[in-house]
Amino acid sequence: MVNWTAVAIGFVVTIVLETIGIFFKSVDASVAMYISIFAPVIGGLIAAYWTGGVYKEGAINGGLAGGMGSLIAAIIYVPGNLSNVAINAVISFVSSGILGIIGGLIGTLSKKNPKEKKEEKEERSQEES
């Protein structure tokens, strides 16, 4: 189930980090590249950590937060004609969605007790009884 509050928070974090990366582009291009790579990961991590739950929910929320945030950043900051912006936005959405899923899985793993682990423990204890 999608937690839209968590997705919105991860979305905002992704856009803010992408904007910071774009501002660093004139200073150092390699720093801007690393910020652009880690922005959807961090946005997805925050969305999944906020949501908690099982790994599937973390991956979905993280992917949406990272992908949508980078999509909007690409639409806002990419110069050029409409076809150039559209192609860049789609590529950005797909690649950042994958990075957001990775961040979402990390965010779910960083929770101390994901629901999935609790359910497995309960099933094991019921089987042993």
C-alpha cells in the first residue's frame, strides 16, 4: 500500500537534493553527478523508513519518491525543446525509480523490526507450538 505522505516527503527531499546538485554543476561537475545519483536513493530511503512495513511497500514508496522527484527536477531544469526535455524526463524517471527502489529497500532494512520479520517470527513460534 502506498503511503502518500511518506512519498511526498521523499519526493521533496529528492527535488531539494537534485536542486543542490544542479547548483554545484558550475563549481564541480563530479560533485553534481554524485549528488544527482544519491538524491533518489536518499529520497527513497526516507520514504521507506517513514512508511516502515514490509520490503515490497518500502520498494514501492521509495521508487515513487525517487522517480517522481527526479522527473519533476528534469522537467524544471533541463533546457531545450520539448522533445529533449521529454526524453530526459523519461530516462530520469526510470533510472531514478530504480535507484529509489534500492533506497527503499535500504530504508526498510534500516528499521529495527520490519513487519515481515515479525510475521515470520510469529509463524515460527506457532509452528513450534
